[in-house]
Amino acid sequence: MNDIFQRMEEIEAQLLHAHTEFGSLKFKIKELLEQNQQLLIENEQLRKVLKRENGYAAVETEQRAAAGPSKEATGSTNGVGEGYDNLARLYHEGFHICNVYYGHLRMEGDCLFCLSFLSK
Ligand SMILES: [Zn+2]
């Protein structure tokens, strides 16, 4: 009978260890996802700068031709609208866009700071 209890205690210790391990893996994944998102944003911004600096005329012309005249018409309001859309998309992908937790994963559903920011 003692054997069984000893075995159970061993298993309990293993489970505790696995639980701790799992927790740190979860934390690591959260960190990696946040880092990945930040790199994506940075990459996008760098691409924009690169495009502006080097004036990739060919690419620009191609995109303009593909988008047609409708894009030209909305061109003047693009600045604010596009930025807002990007933030809204980021929020719906599960990230904070508020200045309190910006770029971090939203682990507990909606964030009141973000929502008040979106409703502005
Ligand atoms: Zn937030």
C-alpha cells in the first residue's frame, strides 16, 4: 500500500513540474508573439521609408495602375484613415493599441483603454 502512495507522490511532483514548465512555455510564446508583432510593424514602417527614400517608381506605378482611380480619390484622407484602420486591425488581431500596454497581447478579452481609444 505504501508503494502506491509513494508512486502517487512521485506522479504529483512530476505533474507540478510539468505545470511549471507549461507555464513558462506559455509565457515564452506570449513574448514571441509580441516580438513578432512588433517586428511586423517595424518591418512595415521600414518598407514605407525605403519606398519613399528610394522612390520605387516602378512598384508605385504598378500599384496605382492596379488600384485604379478610386484610390487616387481617397488619397488625400489616407493619412489618418489608414492609421486608424491599422490600429483597429491590430486590436482585432488580439493586441493592445492603448498607450498603457501598446503592442502587448490581450490575454483577458477586451481592454477598456483600447476601446476608449478606438471610440475617439
Ligand atoms: Zn489596451
